[in-house]
Amino acid sequence: MKIWKVIFATIVIFAAGALAGGILVKSLKLPGPPAKPPVPGFLSRQGFQDRLKKELQLTAEQTNRIDKIFAESNERMKILWGLIGPEVQKELQEVHESIRGELTPSQRETFERLLKQSGHRPEGQRRGSRGTNQTNSANLPSK
């Protein structure tokens, strides 16, 4: 079980670094040509599923089996997220607080607006949290 903790810790650290880097780059980005809209949903799984069906011209049988694969994967993802989700949320909160500490009051206001636009919520206001910071399975994507 100890090896899983190391693996999960590595994933959490990588995700937090990627998120912090992304926020920093996005906040410093100069105006340029309009960017593509961000990928919707959790890695756009439903969009990917739909694209598979269309572009691979799957039979009804193949579609059913592939839908089952995605559904089973979703259940496994819920289990994994249940294990690492709280740690990821805690790390994100710490990253946000550290960033806030480096900003002027005016920059903090802009930072909060950017977080809201990107779908992040202030601590204690997580979707489905009902006033707590605990992860809720309602936050997870369906497929």
C-alpha cells in the first residue's frame, strides 16, 4: 500500500505544478490571436467517445462494448479520485494562497476573477461541498 501513496503523491505534485504553471502563464499571457476554447469536461471523455463512434463508424455492438469500457473506467476513476482528491484540493488551496501572497490587492482581485472564470472556486465554496471542503462524487464526470 505504501507504493500507492508514493505514486499518488507524485501525481498530486505534478498536477499542482502544472496547474500553478498554467495559471501563471495564463495570467501573464499577452493578447494575441484568439485561443481555442478549453477542452470541456474531464479530459472531454464524452466528446472523445462521440468522436470515436463517428469517425470509427462503430457497429452497435462495438458501441455498446466501448460504452461499457468507459463506464467501468469512470467507476475506477471515482475510486482513484476518492483517494487523491482531497490531497489535490488541499494542494490547490495552498498554491492559490501562495500566489495570493505574492500579489498586490488589485492583482488579487484580478486573480480571483480569473479563478472564477476558469471554474475554480474559493475555498469552502466547492461544487456540492455543502459548506465543507470534502470531495463529493457529484463533482466527478459521468463518462
